[in-house]
Amino acid sequence: MMGGLRLSMAWLHTWSGLLVGWILFLVFAGGTASYFRDEITLWMKPELHRAAPAQVTQAAAADRAQQVLAQRAPGSPRWYLALPDERNPAVKADWIPARPAAARGEGAAPKKRTRRAFGSATIDPATGADLGKVRDTRGGDFFFRLHFDLHYMSALWGRWIVGFCSMSMLVAILSGIVTHKRIFKDFFTFRPGKGQRSWLDAHNATAVLALPYHLMITYTGLVTLMFMYLPSGVNSVYPERSAAFYQDLNGGPGDVKPAGVAAPLAALGPLVERASSAWHGAAVGRIVVNLPGDANATVTLTQQEGHGLTHDLPSVTFNGVTGAMLTDPGKQSGAAVQTRGVMYGLHVGRFADPLVRALFFLSGLAGCAMVATGVLMWAVKERPKHNKKHGMGRIGFGLRLVDGLNLGSIAGLLLAMPVFFWANRLLPAAMAQRPEAEIAWFFMAWAVAFVAALAWPSRPMWRLQLGLGGALFALVPVLNAATGGAGLATSLAEGIWAIAGFDLVCLGLGLMLLYAAARLRMAPLVKKLPLAGSAA
Amino acid sequence: MTAFAHPLANPALVAAALCAALSGWMALSLAMARHWQNQHGRGTAPTPQQSRNLRAAGAAGLVVANLLCLFVWDGAQGWIAWLGMLTAMALAAAVALCYAPRRASVLAVACALLAGALLFCAAALHAL
């Protein structure tokens, strides 16, 4: 009975893992990089490495941002401000641009709101200077969006695809636990140089030893998008207007109609101070100003992250003209909202201090390794069967396809990621459409690698792509120092840890990839006939 | 967050927790036949008493790491930091057992001693 269950779970594990593995590797790699989203963005703006803006109070920063936005975003229906914190010395401002006069007042105005429709600025909190335009880039946000929106398709499609893959991942993890016969006996076991046995050991170690993380990140990942995947509950209570639901959930400004009467916006600084004192000194993190300059303006302030696991942070809304407090700053959410808040918070890990962030990153790398070893093992196990059937060294179409997909999705992505960083530094700093050009370089490099992988899925191709990716990664510190960033000597001496950390992590990853490429040259093609009959 | 006032005391406690966790995993691994044999030679096995002691020592190392994490970080974050440390140190233990299988017990003892020394340093810094 148990053998039957194990065998059927082994089948389920193999196919639920393999078929989505190539996308999962992208999701894991992009998500792992996103733990250092802010640091990646900073690295990709070398002009800012040495220019740590002067420290000012949150209230002064809010006042300064208000002055800038009043000029930059006239008539905008909504501003979003992120105030400075430990990882972000600048104010990040986004706004919905004013609708063009022709479309205003018409019911059939185009509803399409893409990311590019937003205006954005990175504002020095002390001087009000725009720091963002020194070098336009998506930075770490690119990997963050890539890991659940994908690219070159609507975000909706991307999220459905990623959601399907995540669900498969959850199935693969649970069936993997059932089918792994020796979780405790092989707990610490890794035996290199033994063909299939070594791949299985590596797959087991990276899966079992980081199992709490894998379960958490897969499940909470689905939770972050649960209102999209399982909309019926929300639809039954909010039959028509999901905006009303999100307003109740997030306490945002809601769908207030403009009064059409101009009224000066209240100063944001004093509102920041009042909110902070209502929270016993906890800092304000984000501000949403709805209808600035209109008589119906509201200002919603949300507490800064870092005071607990939850993503569901306390917020308070003020009347944007009179400054009257409209909501209770100490309001507690219901149990369901709090549960979701903690799960969301666990997934994005913004609460984490540097050490816990590093531990999350390490577990994320273990997840990448688990997915990569998993899909590679399928090919390793399949090869002897093909050798038997087609003759030594010849393989059928399916295995050749999997070989190509493995190579293109693993080595190809590891080649494209550093290309993105190199493009950031080698493209002219002031060129138009710069963020799109960087992203195009990323996908061009990946596409070339993928085509080459599908055409020649061979060991020399693995060596070539891993070696190239490794060299590009390992040379990132050199590139950084040579193209105007704070090089390792400077960043270590002056304690610019975000930049030093980025350089060192890239160097480490690069050396690991170069080592992998070198190992592939040393090892013979078929060292030993792989063991048969072990469950994956 | 700040369990001890001295700026170096908390890093010392965190380092002690990492050492205690690694030491604990190494002790637990030595209670297993495969890793014991890798160190002490084929055909040998720990006596039942040795096995029990190793398991108790290993569990103690993990518990010490847990208590230190809960002391340094508040509640829930302490548990997350502990789980993260367990993962990181178990991977380190697997690498150590693969590439230096004969030094398993040396590593376990060295890490335990280092954890103790770091704890002592943290307490001394706090008392200063």
C-alpha cells in the first residue's frame, strides 16, 4: 500500500516539478534577487553611490516632496510617496498624471492604465533635487515584477502562469516529502562525483534543509495574489466594485469624486508628525494624497515597515484641506486581514534586518538549486534509457528538448542576469528609453542563449554559457569601479555596505559559476552507469 | 530589537547562535551510523549511550541557538531567524561532512567552544 502511494507520488512529483520547473527557476531567481531590490536599484545608479542625502526628519522630507510634486504633477489625481528609511535615503514619488483635457469629463475615456502611465521621481529629501533622472533604470524593480508578472505579456497573464506554476510547485513539494524515503537517514548526505546519486543528494539537501522556507514561500506567494486566483468570496460580498473591497482592505483614500473646487493642500509635514505621535513615535513610511489641490482631498499615511512581520500596517487618513483626522490611527484589522498581512509580510520579507535578509537570500538560492537539480536529474535519469534504445550517445526528441530547455532556462538566465547589470553601465547614461533598453539587453542575451541551447544542448554549450555568465558576474566589481560607481576599495573603506555587498555577492556567484564550468570540463562524459530504481 | 545595549554584544550573540546551531547539527550527524563511520572507520558504531549523548548534545545546541535568537529578536522574528539559521547551518554541516568527514567531531567541539566564548564576550560587554 505504502509502496503504491510512494510510487504514485514519485510520478506526481516528477511531472508536477518538471513541467513547470523552467518557469519556476525564473520565479525563484527573480524573487531571490528581489530581497535586495533596493540595493540593486542603488547599484544601478552609480551617480548616487557616494551621495548619501543629508538626514532630515520624515516631516521635512514630506514637505519637500510636496513642494516638488506641486510643480511636477499639476492636476494629478493621486500622489504616492515613500519616505526615506534605512535602506532608501531618498523620497520615492509616483503619481497618476493629469488626464488630458480632451478625455476629461467623458465617460468613454481610455481606462488602460499601464505602468508607464505613472510619473515618478526620486527626490533628495533635503534639497528637493530629482535624483532619479541621473540615470533612468528599472533597477531591482525589474526582477521583482519579472518574478510574478513575467514580461512581454499582460501582467494578468503573467500572474496566472506564475500562479499555475506555484500551485504545481506546492504539489511537487508535498509529493516530494511523501516520496523521499530517507529524509532523516540522508539528512546531511552529499556524495559528489557519483552521477545520478550526486544529483539526487544535492536535490534532497537543498529541498529538505530549506523545507520550512520552500513551503512558506510557495504558499505565501499564492496568498499574495489570492484575490485574483480565488475571486468568488470577494465577488459575493462586493458584487460590482472591487475598488471598494480594496479600500476596505487597505484603508486607502477610496473612490472619492473630485469636488471640482480648488483648495490648497494642507502641509504634509504636520500630518506626518501627528500620525507618528498617534503611533507612539513609530515612523511614517508611505503617504497617499488623493485629489491634491481639490476641496475633497484626503491624505492617507501608513506606518513604516520593520516593526513586525505583517504587511498590514496601521494607517490613518486626514482631510487634505482642513487636516482633520478622519480615521482612527489605532484601528485593529480583523483576524483574516491580520493573517493575510503576516503571510504577505513573510513572503516579501521587508521586516528583515540585514542578517535575516541574508538568511532569506540563502534559502532562496537553495530553492533555485533545488529546482535546477530537479529538472537536471530528470535528464540524467532518462539518458541511460535513450542510450539503450537509440545506441550510445544518441537520444530521442523528448530528452533533447528537455536538455535544451534546462540549458536555456538555467545557464541562459544566469547569463542574462549579469548582462542586465552590464547594460546598465555600458549604455549611454542619458539615452532615451533607457530602462527599456536595459531590459531589451537582458532578453536579447537570454534569447540568444536559449536558441543556442535548443540548437546545441551539449556539455560544451553548458560550459560556454556558465563560463560566460560566471565571468560577467565575477567582473561586476571591476565594471562597477570602472564606470563611476563606488568600487570595492571605496565602498568597503567608507562603509557603503549596500554597494560592497552587491559587488561581493556578484563576485561569489560568478566564482561559483566559473567553478561549475571548470568542473564540467574535468568530469568525463559518462563516469559510471547511474544507479537504477532510486526514487526522485 | 536591542537586547544588549553594547553595539558589539548583539553581533556576538548572533555569532554564538550560528556556532551553537552548527555544533548541534554536527553532533546530531555523528549520532548517525554513516557519519560516525566516516569519521571512525568502517564497521564501527557509536554505543547506545554515545548515541544518546550525541543526540542530547545536538538538541541542546539547536535549543541554545533558539533561545539566543528569541533573545536578540522579538518573538516571531526570532523564530524566523532561528529557522533561517538552522537551514544555513545544516547546509554548512552537509558541506563539512562531505569534504572533511574525519573532522566532524573536531568541528562540533570547536563550534561549541566558540559559541561559549562568544556568549562570554557578549555578557562581558554588557557588564562593562
